[in-house]
Amino acid sequence: MKFNDPMAFCQAETSAPALSRGLAILASLAQEAPLSLDHLATRLALPKASVFRLLGTLETVGMIRKTAQKTYEPLWQFQPAADERVLLRNRLESRMPALCEATGCTIEWYEPAPEGMRLVLQKNPESELCVKVGPGFVRLWGVELEAVTRLGYAFYPQAPAPTPMDFYVANGEKTTLPPTEADPLITGARREGRTADLPYNTNGVRRLALAVHDPDSGEFLGVLALAEAYHFTERPDFQTYFEQLNNLVQ
């Protein structure tokens, strides 16, 4: 649910619909005020009598006030306690264990930084086949053009221009990729909003990575990645993994 979308509050299926509708009124007044009873009822597609009762309650507890023109305006500021990146980080931290268990893969959350893509959250499966680096590790710009870094170059405005970087061309085998060959890979990652490593690296790991943006501002927030360790049993295809990653951030 988008925090600043009044209709999302109205349409939410909750056990306390009056509370959801009261929040919808506050969200509406935060976007535009003052508003009349008729305007609020029309905007929220709610019965006028219901909106009138909710406005009365909100006025009684000091959240809004009625003006001399019989319109309503907020007395409290209605905003998140944290920015979108922090809110997303909290959601991911609670959801990552389930996806880790379902896939048997490591799930990681990276955020952009001046020096590279920083690993902020990580959940490893209960298996020896897992990723050993932990939160705080930074995938430095200009070192290796793997999936997470490709998306960083694609979407982080402060990322430096690409330089010659390592790039895996087969399992455990890498070459030095010049900027002229790196640019099309970065452009493709930007176009798709996601990318994947095909070969496994020397640690026997490859990553699928999904760029995540603020739904309102479009700001690049980070990269959600699935790190798959090499093994001999058949695994789901990349499309299945990408759908699971995308569901995690919804």
C-alpha cells in the first residue's frame, strides 16, 4: 500500500474499516486542504453520512478542524516516520527468510554508495552451500561487472564511468571487459530493470538481481539479489526466481 494514496486506505480489507477510512481522510487532507464534506465523500467514494461521522470523530480528538467556510483542514502532519528506503529495508528484513527457505538460496539487499554497492541485508539458507560475505561488504566500482554492479551502474546517478573490469565468461573463468563492451550490458540492465549472471564465479555462486525504485519519486533505492550456489540438482529457471524477487518488494 502506498502511504500517500487515500484510496488505498479506503479499499484496504481490514478488520477496522472505520480506522482505514479515517486514515484516508487524513491522507486526503495532507494532499490538499481545506476540503468540504462533499469533496471528501466524492474523492473517496464513500457515503456522505459515513464521512461526516468520521470527520466529527477526527475533530473531537484534535486531528482536524472545521473552518468558518464549513471545510476541513488538518491540525497534525501526516507523514512516514522514516524515508522509503528505511521502510523498504524493514519490509525486506521480515520477508527475506521465507524466500530464502523456499529457494534454498541466499537473499541479499544492496544499497548504492559512493564507493560501490553495499550489502545491507542478507539471509543465508541452513546449508553449507551459501554465500560467506556478510552485511557491510561492498562491491566496489571498477572491479567486477557482475549482476548487482551492472544495475548500480545502470541506475545510480553518482556511479563513476565504467573502467576495464573483470567479467565471467564461463564457470570460474573471467576476462577483462573494456568499457566499450561493458556499456551494452549496462544499457540492457537499465532497459530491463533486472539482470543475471550466467556463469558461476570462482566461489561457485551466481546472482540474479532486481533494481528497486521508490514507487512515487522513481528514486533508485537499491538492488535485491538472489545468490545461487552451484550444485548438480535441477533448479528453477531465472523467470521463476525473478517473479519471487519481485513479489518480495510489492
